[in-house]
Amino acid sequence: MVRVVEDPAIRKARSRSLKTTHRLCFADAGDLQAIQSDSVHLVVTSPPYPMIEMWDQCFAEQDPETREALGKEQGWQAFERMHALLDRTWKQVHRVLIPGGLACINIGDATRTIGGTFVLYPNHMRILWYLVRLGFNPLPAILWRKQTNAPNKFMGSGMLPAGAYVTLEHEYVLILRKGDKRVFAFDANRRQRSESAFFWEERNHWFSDVWFDLKGGRQDLSNGKTRERSGAFPFELAYRLINMFSVKGDLVLDPFLGTGTTTMAAMASARNSIGYERDPGLRTEIIERAKGIKDLANARIRERLESHSRFVDERFKTHGRFGYKNVYYGSPVITRQEISLFLNPLVDLEAQADDCFVVKHGSPEASGEEDWAWFFSGQAPERPRRKVSGAEALQLDFFQDSPHPN
């Protein structure tokens, strides 16, 4: 583990207590009037996917015309009715985001045979079209490549042209901004932004337009019926987006919360959050997950610091010494923007009334004796690296949620 250096900067950081608040609202996200306009910094969400059969009932309950269209096998009419329901939420999202705020929307397209005809229903295109009409500025999106383990991956007529179909194994993370770039006008805002930085090597990995490394694991929902109602993205997807596109203390909204993955990732990242979910039956699952967030959050921080240590060792062999040093951990870093970076461990979580949690976050604390004197002397010793323990690996895997089915 990277050794924390006792430095005046650390003593100053410790004097600034950091608490975040996380609220659950079991209500329809088509009405976010309880949230003030221009108050949310980031939206991370994954809505029900139109034309995926597991969500038919969800849409039909809200709109009889959707049920009628499905009953008459009118696929495109049903597709448009389902998206019209989502449009209500996207309009509210645009209202509540601050100028410069970002929306990250995980969505997959649907393939379905209706009326005897196999069709791709392009959900990402329909959502993107409406968001641009609202006034959002689209930014480069991420393709989340989700390989299937099925032995027979082809669709259609197998080996016979021309009735075979390309296998759909990716989803989109649409990224859109309200207006122009966010402005950090005050010293306190700029300091908070600097302390929220990510490592150079994380930036190179996270900001790729194709993500191959996120796998959907088991969802571990205790209630079988709940499992049928929820198809969540992995914890790491939400955690990564929150760290990429917000700073500590920001407010993150998920209008389609499901089992609470975005809330857990916000807790682990020292951001505030609000989550909306129509189904109050998911409350128990969210609360149970919150009980394990301290261990998960701190394991993820340890993993990030361990990964940076390995990166330093490897890069030193080919590039020599770095030009900068992080003031909190004492570790070498590539850029000046990383020198104030530190990761707040999660110290305590308190459940309050009205489905609200308050999380206390700590300052950098020593854990291990990674001494970087060797690096700045130019002599790289041979020494073993700590690996993530089996228990920690299991902890991380436990929170890898099952993706939406295609």
C-alpha cells in the first residue's frame, strides 16, 4: 500500500471534515419537482429498456396504449409509447442539472420478433435524438462491450446466408452536457476539483471509447421476484463515471435507481446522491447493500493505490523517474494535476429517517509502509507487491450487478 506522508497539506485536509448525504425517493421519476432546478451536478442512470420483454409490464402499467400496441403486435408503436414515458424524465433531468452538468445514460438496443419479423429497436438513437431536442450537447459516447459466454452466439439462420444476424453484445453509455463546460470559479471549488483528480494511467484507461473490462456478475438479490424486476449495471461502471465526471461533494442523481448501484458508487466516491425508484419493493435490497458499502469502498481505494504502485514500478523500468510527487501519498505521478489527488476512505454510515443515509469520509491514512525514497534516488529495488486478498476480491465481486439482458 502507498505510504501516506505526514505533510502540512495532510494535516490541513484532516481539518476539513467531509460528510455526504444520500436520499432514496420511491416515486415516479417523471416528476422530479422536489429537486431544485440547476442543482444536480451529474446524472448516472440506466432506464428500463424499451422493447426488452422483461420491462413490458413496467411500461404497460404506466400507459394502456403501450399494452394495446404490444397486444396488437405493433412493435414500432409500442417502442414510441415506451420512449414517450422516458421523455418525461429526460425533460426533468435537463431542468435539474446545473449549467455544465453531465448526464451519463447506460442504454442497450433491443432485438425482438413481433408479428413474425425480427427487428432491432435502436433505443440509444431514440434517446439521443430527444435529448438533443431538449438542448443537451452530445459528447463522445462509450461502448460497453459485454461478451456473452453462451456457446451458440449467433442469431438467425446460423451458417446460412442471408438470414443470419450480427450478435448484439454491447450497450451504450451516452454522455451529454447541459450547455458549455462547467466553470470552477472559486478557490474552494478549484481545490475540491484538484483533490478529486484521478491518476494519469486511470485517465488513459477510463476515457477510452470502448470498455472491454466490465463484466456482469451475479446480482445477489435475496428475493427471486426482485431479481426479475431489476437489471442493474455493475458497481464499477457507476463508480468510474462518477469519478470521471464529478468532484467530491457534488450531487449525483439516478432517476431509475433499481437496486441502488449509483447510490453505492456515490457513497464510495464521497459524492452526495439522490435516487428515484418507482418500486418500493426494492427498498430492502438497497438498505442491505448499503450495510456493506464501507468495506467495498475502502477495498476499491486500496486497489486503486496498489494499481498505481504497480504502474510506477513498471513505468520506471522504461521511462525512469517522474517529474512530480503526490503531496499526500508521496508517490511519483506523471502530471502536476495529480499532486493534490487523494482518496477519502469511508469511515461511517448512519441510516436516518425517511430513507436517508449520512456518510462520513476520512482523510488519507497510512496503511502499510510503501517508501518512495528508492524512486527519487533513481534506484528501483526488487520487492514483492501486495495483492488484493481473496476476501477483498470476493467483496468486489459481490457488488458486480447483472447487466440488463438483451
